[in-house]
Amino acid sequence: MNSLYLDQMKTLIPDEFEEYLSSFDNPPRRGIRINSLKTDAQELSGLCTFAMEKHPFCDNGCFVESEESLGRSNAYKTGLFYIQEPSASAAVTVLDPRPGMKVLDLCAAPGSKSTQIAEKLGNTGLLAVNEYFGKRAQILLENIVQNGTANCMIFNNDTKDIAKAFPEYFDAVLCDAPCSGEGMFRKDPKAQDEWSPANVDLCVARQAEILDNAEKCLRPGGILVYSTCTFNMKENELQVLNFLKSHDNMEMVNPGVSFGRKGMINEMGIDMAVRIFPMDGGEGHFIAKMRKKGDPSSDPAVKEAVSDRIPKEAMQFLNELLEKPYPYLFFKNGRLYGGINPFIETKGLHLIRSQVFLGEMIKNRFEPSHHFFLSSWSPFKRTADLNDEQIMKYFHGEQISFESEKGYTAVCWKGHPAGGAKSDGKNLKNKYPKQLRIR
């Protein structure tokens, strides 16, 4: 391990340095977060073979002990849980999003915290998530789709563009900033090789810019949570201190949680921040909760996007398959979207997904998307519930022998949709996305 890094940690936690070092002798604990949009702890425990033990960092989080690949399990592929390092869920617990709120996750990939916020919102309000890097934004999209949320807008932009488009718009903003990743050293030894004092300073400069843009997106009275997965004070307490000194409209507030320990600066309330070390049962996190002074103003005006006329074939298809209609529909360039919010005009932004992509018109017929079947918004009128052997064939992309009503149907495992298929009455033609198939 880098000697300069070790010197830093000796200075930071002199009394616990040896205990910190000894934590590397033990593997990090694995964790999952139960997706409350689709299931609950009682059902999931009956569907999975691994043991689950509640952890303190969020309502639906569990330690798990398992030798199997969690990501290949049927429960994971149907979106019933998310694999997440346990203490990584702490930032959203501190943010405390409530149903009906408008929430922004500004640095969102791969989507662990975004999906956690979605579960807390419970398909109410609005969730906007943003990721600057294109490839990571695609991973974020995949995780949002699997999660099943019906109220999420996904952007691929610089944070300054988000701030320009949504001035003082959100009730809560999560800024889980890119950092030097010192808290990931035990989990990912490669992160140790990338560490340097120069990289820390680079992260500090980038974080300051992102924090400034986060504040611009927050309405008066709103909550901003700044978090990192690193230990040094430059990226943590000192970053927040400099931010508060340059933004007198922001103030620290009590995070209201019992896990972790206090921040290491007793100035401007920064000792109310939360730190998590391996000695505290997690990996490494810093979380600061701040409030924007002032009373909430009326909802900022946003321009609704104008939909093209929705084809009758598409409406007929939705009526045939969905138990519950989407409150809002939007059709443009042959593609149909559904959601629980009016669709917003987003000129100047790279919008990857607006709520739920339902499908597209191809030669006067409607072709549903994978997102359509994974959304948690509505039960389906036509389903094909497959057993363990059949669902594994489905995830491999095979055609399934299964007698059912002709037409598109939701392919389910234990009652939970895993994707779509088209039935000829005796066989299911597989529509599971090729890029997701088990090889």
C-alpha cells in the first residue's frame, strides 16, 4: 500500500490505525438491498437460498452469506434485489427522500443510490438521475430498468448543464461525488494503485464544481447530501467547510442516524457529518447533510413536451396487456413512453430515458420493449409463469415450449416479470435482450 497514504491514515486515525490495517485481513461483507417496488423481505427470503441478516445502514438492506453468484440468480434478474456494499446505502438514508418529492441524483452511475431513492419514492414524485460518462450512463439505465421505477428521467450531461436546466427545482439533491476511493481499497485492491496525492487534489477541484452545481438545482428549504467513499479530510470535511463558507444560504443539519461516527471538524456544524470506517461495520464513507435556507417557493415552471398523436395500435396494445394505465403517455419519432409525471421539455440536455420506454411502432404494429415488462407500475393481463428450468432457458435466450394465449405476454418467475415473449399458442418466442442473456 502507498506509503504516503499510510502516513495520511496514521495522522487521521492515530489511535485506530493498527485496527484499520488489520481490517484488510478480513474480506468485506456482502450485501443486498431488497427492492420494495417489487417485493418484501418475507417473500424474498422464501425465494432465495442464501441467508439474510438485516444491517443498520438502510431499511431494506441485508448482509448476505453466499458462495453463489448473486447476479445470476432468478431473484436478481427479475429485479427483486440490488447487490450493494452495505454501508453504501447510508447516504440515501441520510437524504431521507419521501413519497411525492422531486429528487436529483447528480452523479448517479452505476445506480445503487438512484434505485434506492426510487424505492423510497415508491413510484410517486419525480426522480432525475445524471451520469457524465456515456458508458457508465448505459449501466445506470440498465439498473434503473431492472429496478422497475416508473418516474425516472436519466441524463448524460455535465452537472453545469443540469443546473442550468433545473434552477432551484428539486426538493432534495444527492451529490455522491467522484472521489479518490480510499474506502474501496479493501473491496477493490486495484483502487490502491490509482491513489496519489495529485489525484486527491484533482478530485477536490472536481467535487467543488459539482457541489456548486448541486446547490443551484436545490429549491429553498431543500436538502443537499454530499457523500464520498474516501477518508481524507480534503475531500470530506474541508470540502464541505469551503462550500459552506462560499454559500451562506446553506447550513449543516443533523443527519438523524445512529450508525457511523461524527465528522472531524468542529466548525459550522460539520461535526454533524457522518463518517464510516471498516471498524464501524462498513467500508468507507463520508456523508454531510445540508439544508438550503429559506422557505420553499412555488413549483418552478417547466415546459411540457408536446407529444405526437399516439397510434391506435399502440393504445390497443396497452389496453390489452396492462391492468392499470399510465397517467401520462408521450409519443415521438415512433417511440412511446409512459410515466406518472407530465413529460418535460429538455432541449439542450442529453436525455437517455424519460420515465418508461414502452415500445415502438414498426410497420403499423406496436413492438413492446424490455422496459415495458420490467416496470413495476402495473400488473399484466397476460402472463406466462415459468418454473426454474424454464426461466433459466429464457435467460439464455431459448424458445420455450409453453401453452398460452397467442400474442405478447409477460414472462414471469414466481409471479414477477422477467421480460417479454410472443406466443403462438404452444411456444414462447424469446424477447429477452441479447446483451443481458446468460452465456
